[in-house]
Amino acid sequence: MGNPKAFTYIPRKEAGYRPVSERIYDFGEVEQTLNREDRKLQASRCMDCGIPFCHWACPLGNKMPEWQDLIYKGKWKEGVEVLHETNNFPDFTGRICPAPCEKSCVLALHEAPVTIRENEAAVTEVAFLEGMIVPRPPKTRTGKKVAVIGSGPAGLAAAQQLNRKGHLVTVYEKDKYVGGLMRYGIPNFKLNKNVIDRRIAQLEAEGIIFKTNVEVGVTLPGKKIMDNFDAVCIAIGSGHPRDINPKGRELKGIHFAMEYLSQANQLIMGEKVDERKLINAKDKHVVVIGGGDTGSDCVGTAVRQGAATITQIEILPQPPVGKNPATPWPFYPNILKTSSSHLEGCTRKWSLNTNQFTGKNGKVTELIVEEVEWKNENGKFNMVPTGKTETLKADLVFLALGFVHPVHDGLLTELGVSFDNRGNVATDKQSRSSVAKVFATGDAQIGASLVVRAIALGRKVAEDIHAELTTLH
Ligand SMILES: Cc1cc2nc3c(=O)[nH]c(=O)nc-3n(C[C@H](O)[C@H](O)[C@H](O)COP(=O)(O)OP(=O)(O)OC[C@H]3O[C@@H](n4cnc5c(N)ncnc54)[C@H](O)[C@@H]3O)c2cc1C
């Protein structure tokens, strides 16, 4: 460790966001970067505490103290190499990870953890800029072929790991471009798509084959894949959105968040979108139902489209600000999160249940919401209506209520895999589904989660498939 006392006199410094007045007119990334000297100082704040809780909290087991030290010493190449030992895509997680590592950093006890996530993005940017990230194709091939179905972070991590073991990997993707929810869900202002493109270029140069616009189980029978590959990895995500069914749900103008976000991303990428299906928030009163990250992404997108008003409502109570005794350090805290999008102009409300949508000429115009209370009855939280209602103006409503499980129709039904009690693909400890040579990973395996977990599971399934392919039966 370079500077054991740096944290005592160097304060945490975040790069911060571009000014609201500037950023709401474009979809460029909102987060800025520090210069290299400041970045080194920030990395020096890591005190290499005996037990690195940051490492414990990271689903990938990233070795934070090691690469903070390397950044501090200006050894960017070695730093990114250590990062890549555990994380295929630190350029993605450095931008969009909620950073459980920082929540568990010992310095978080004093509310000024090391800027681990930003440091991760920074070291990877230096590495890309200076040509340190190069394709690493396998030296020999095993002769085994693996199909990865789905090109989100789980599928991409699995593909890269398997390819590096020498198996020939083909990734099938139903959409036009690869990347999964990072491409079509997460807006550009959080993750610019060229960050995905340059990684795909690396993966292609390593020998991975990508086949896009192919929906396995629909446009290409799953049987063909089963016949032609030695192992099949299901990485199709958790695409079935959670719905609600109050009176008026059928009115026009009520959309799932992903209809809106994927369309907005498609338009930015220059993809053709059916004009009749265009969803544009310009001059509209927008209500987002669901207080999570997906909802916040709808807020940021509606801001950029010039919405008249934006209200985000959540059925749960407002979490505490700052600290929550129910989720103490080093656990991930359940506290109020304010995203860059929230700072751009939106009203947030909590403890509201949607009782009814009302409308005119078949189009939504209002929501009738009711305040609810949450009562803890023997450890179980029950929702109790209070009778206090409120009417919210709404020309557009986005349902950002999460996802239930992967889409069952098509591929999963054709393959005949079993599901767990939440409807995800059931797997054993070796990521094997109930069907021989079919494995599952990512959100399709554990339910909607995070990019960092998807990458971790992608690496795990690759280990499991490799073990299966190299074991003599
Ligand atoms: C709006 C939104 C914002 C988010 N923001 C964040 C964030 O800021 N940070 C974070 O960590 N996580 C975030 N997440 C969660 C994160 O994106 C997911 O957990 C992660 O992408 C899951 O990875 P995956 O590879 O398992 O699945 P996905 O990313 O969902 O990828 C699955 C892929 O499979 C393809 N596919 C499906 N069926 C087939 C088929 N039959 N044939 C071929 N291809 C198929 C899909 O088109 C898709 O490309 C967000 C999610 C959403 C919806």
C-alpha cells in the first residue's frame, strides 16, 4: 500500500455530473471524470484495511485494495490487469454499478468511502485510450462448440470466458444490436453505447461469433441449436414485466417502462421505429409508477424529451436519508437514492397505491392514487389503505414495477426446462438446467438483478460449462 494515511487528509472527491442546464438537452453521459493526478489521490485513500469488506461485498470479488494501490502508483496497465482478473467489463460496472463495494468500504463508516466505482471507470478508460486492452484469442481450440443465447452482460461474460478456454462460441441475440438491457434499457446518459461497441469489437477479434436478429425458439428452432452445439447457455434475461390491473389499465398512454426506454434507445441508435407506436413525452404530464432505477431512467428520458411535468410514485414508504439502522454497515443500505435524473426535475411521492386510471376518448388523463400505510404484523409488512386519495394528471404513464421472470413462451417452453418457484430457469449448483447440456445464467437464472451479478454469473456458468465439456463421461 502506497500511502497508509492518505485518507486522513485527502477528502473524497467525486467527478460530479455535468450541469443540469446543459445535460438535459442531450443524451450524452452525465458523469464527468477527474484528471489523472486527482484520480491517483482518490485511489490513495484506500487504506488497505486488514479485512477488505469492499472485496467481500462485490459479487465479482474484485480486489479493490490491490488495484487502488496500482492506480495510486500510476501503474494503470497493471491496475486494469488486476481488475480484469475478476471482471470482464469494468468499463460497464465502473459506470452503472450501484457499487456495493463503496457501501462496505471501511471509510463509509464516516460517509466518505473510496471512490471505487469512479476509479474503476477511470482506469479502464486510460487502458482503452492507451491501447492496453487488446484481444486475447485462445492459443488452441478444443473442438467444442457452445451456443450462448442472449447478449446481455451475463451472456457476454460467459462467451468471453468460454472462448478464452478454447471453445468456439456463438452468441445469438434477438435484437438488432448486442448488449441486452445495457443496450436497450439503460439510457445513453448513464452508459454510452460506444462503450459496449468497443468491447464487442474485442470479443469478435477474440473469435466469438455474433448472430443478431435471431430469436431462438421463435425465428430459429431451439432444436437446431441443441443439434449443433455441445452445450447451450441460456442468458435471455428476465423479460416478463410486472403489471398492475386497476380500473382503466386498458387506456392508451399506459406503457411498460421497457417499451419506452428501448424505443428511446432505438431512436438514438438510428433504428427504425413504427411511427404509430412512437411514445414521446414532449409537453406531456408523465407519471412513472415504481420508484426504482428503471423508473428513474424513465424520468431522465422524459426530461430530455421535454415533458411538461414528471411525477414518480412508489408504493413503499420513503426510505431514510443517510443511514438506516435496519441495514447497517457493511451491508448494502436501504436509504433514499437520488439519481442524476431525479436532480433534473421530477416530483417524487411515496406510499401511494394506484386505484384507478381515468381518461377521455380512450386515452389516459389522470390517476387516482391512495395513500397507504405499511404495518409490521409479526415481521410481515402489510399494506393498509388510508382512504386519503389524490388525483394526478397523466397523459403518459410508465409502469416501472420490475420483472417477474424470463419469458417462458418460445425458447424455454420448446426446450422444456423446469422453473423454480419464482418462474426462473431452475438450475443446480453447476448452473445446469433440468435438460441435459442446457445451462442458465444471469437474470434468467436468478431474476432481475444487476449488471455486476450478471457478469459474475456469466463467469460462473462458463466455469461450469467448461468443467462439463472437459470431463470424461
Ligand atoms: C431500465 C433498466 C435500467 C437498469 N439499470 C441498471 C444499472 O444502472 N445498473 C445495474 O447494475 N443494473 C441495471 N439494470 C439491471 C441490468 O441491466 C440487468 O440485471 C442485466 O442486464 C441482466 O443481464 P442478463 O445478461 O442476464 O440479461 P439481459 O441484459 O436482459 O440480456 C438478455 C438478452 O437476451 C436476449 N434474448 C431474450 N430472448 C432471446 C431469444 N429467445 N433468442 C435470442 N436472444 C434472446 C434479449 O434480447 C437480451 O439482449 C437495469 C435494468 C433496466 C431494465
